[in-house]
Amino acid sequence: MLPPPEARPPDPTARPIARFTGRSTLLAPGATWIEGRLEAGGQAHRIARLVLQGDPAKVLALAAELAGTLPLLPAPHGLDEAALALAERRPPHPRRQGAPSLAGATTTEAAFRAALAHLLDVILAEAPGCRPGMGPRGVHQTRVALRRLRSLLRLFRPVLDGQAWRDWDGHLRDVAQALGAARDWDVFLTGIGPGTLAALEGDARVKRLLTAAGRERDAAYAALGDFLASPAFRAAIFEGMRLGLLHPPPPADPPLPPFAAAVLRKRWKRLKKAGTAMQELDATALHEMRLDAKRLRYAAEPFAALWPGRAAKRFTKRLAELQEALGLANDATVAGQLARRLVGRGASGFAIGTVTGFAAGRAEGSRIAALAAWKRLRKAGPFWKSPENHDL
């Protein structure tokens, strides 16, 4: 073992920017309750945290047990970041954001566990923003992180051993359903709905439809809030942490680059097949193509770090543009379905029919944009290499 580093003397010029006032209570060996206030810049923020230390398996088991009855979740940032944020009058920076990067990972196990930890952190950071009045960002970012996580499970399915992962994905599906309802109404009320109202120059019947849609969104947010505050959501988070940290490694752990190249080649081949017939695809087939683009993107984003350079950046950017265009077409289709659900809920037949027609026109316009995005993606071509360093 290396000797401990020498303690550095305190900097006489340093000045405290924040302070904590409160108490620390040892509840049991390895379990400490911290409660009090952080104060900085004339502001104060209440802090209440349970700090668990010890063997990881025992710590996670205890945390999961407590979370069955108490509203406990891992903190998305440390106390030092909370203090600095308070002093700088900004929200705390989460530990991780966006898509995971697998730079530095050499095996599939290391890559999977790193991406899993990253995405769980993103969900923990974004979920508190899934509340009415906070805008659609929280729901959208939490949903994207969850979709990336579920795609990750499918991506690494060949090397994930055991029923536990499949059971956990079932719990994640429940979270996705709760998020999906709120997100659909958010999209409706920020896209197709206002677009229809503007096209009809503020028609009162469309205004009443938007009011009815607002009530549906409020109900979806209330149901989502109840779910995110439930033991089921907390159990899903802790189970993911347990599996990521303690689940035994797969019986076969191939090197990451050839594994990644094979996955990307397979998904690219599937997307190309749909793209060649894109002009003839109906709404259902176009939706399937969107899912293929999403699956390829959620694989290309983390794996791009294995082949750094302009080619990877160009491909992932153009793939994101294709998915966005296909997503707009799908959102328009969903908007028509949502409008029809407002029958008998304060919306007139005229308003529902108008919104449905407007959505159909928007979907066709999005198809045209998707065709152009597909051509740009085909021109970019794949960035990944085979073990022999040839394009796949």
C-alpha cells in the first residue's frame, strides 16, 4: 500500500463561501442521518440525508428495504456541489448528463456497467423536474434517459445472463408508460394544438379543445407524480443499482470494439432496408422505421467513442436529424389520436376533426423532411470498423 499523502496546511487566504448548521446522528454502525441547513450568499437550503457506508451488498440491501416505506433515493449530487450551487445562485450540477460515452472501456461488461451507472444518475437528476409548472424538459429528459437505458439492455442482451435483467426491464416499462402519457400531452399542447389554433386564427372551439387537453395533461402529470413518489419507482432504481454493482459477470465477455461493430452493422442494415422503401411506407411502417433509427442512434451514441473523429460525429448528427424528422411525423399521428380521445370531454366534433386534419398534414410534411434527412445520412455512411479495420 502507498503511504497516505501528507496533509496540506490550510490556505490562509481561503474564505468560506458556505456553511452547514445542523446535526449528525449515528443511527447504527455505517448509517448516519444528517439534517440541517446549508447557508451561502444570504440564502439557506434545508438538507436531510441518510449516509450509508460499508459493504456494498449490505448497503444496497438496507437502502432498498428502507425505500420500501420511506421516500429515499440516491442523491443526484454531493453536498459540496449543493453548497457551491447555493453560493453561486444556480441549480446544482448533476453528476452525469446526456448520453453515456464508452471511451476507455475495453470489454462489454465494463462498458455496460459504466453506461448503466451513467443513465441511472441521469434519471435521478431529471425526475424531480417531472412536475406541473416546471415545463416539459424534466419529462422529456427522464424519458430519453429511460429509453436509452432500456435500449442498453437490449443492446447487451447477448452477454447479460439471467432472468433478473428481464424482470427489471419489466419494471422500467412501467416507468416508461407513466412518462409517456405526460410527454404525449406536452407535445400536443406545444405543437399540433397551438398550430391548429393559429391556423384558425384563435377559433373559440379549438381553444376549448386545448383547455380540455390541458386537463388531460394535468391528470397525466398527477399520475406520473404519484408513480415517481411510489415504492415501485424507488425499488426499480435500487434494483438497477444492485444488478449493476453485484450481479455476476457474464460467462463470456468479448472485447468491446468487435462486439460494438457487429451490433451497429446489424442495426444499420435493418434501417437501410426500411429507408430504401421510405416513400411507400404507411404510417405504421414509418413508425417502425423511426424505432429502427432510435435503436441505431442509442447504440451509435455510446459506441462512437470507440472510433473518435469527424465520421462518427457526422453520422450521429445526421442520424439524430433523421430520428427527429421521423419523430415529428409520429407526434403528428399521436396528436390525431389524442384529439379523438377528447370526445365528450369538452371538445366539439369540429375542433377534433380540424386538429386531426391539421395533424395529418403536419405528418406528411415531416415525411418529406425525413426523406431529405435519410439521404444525408446515407451520404455520410457508417463510421465503425471491423476488427480488420475495414468499413462494415
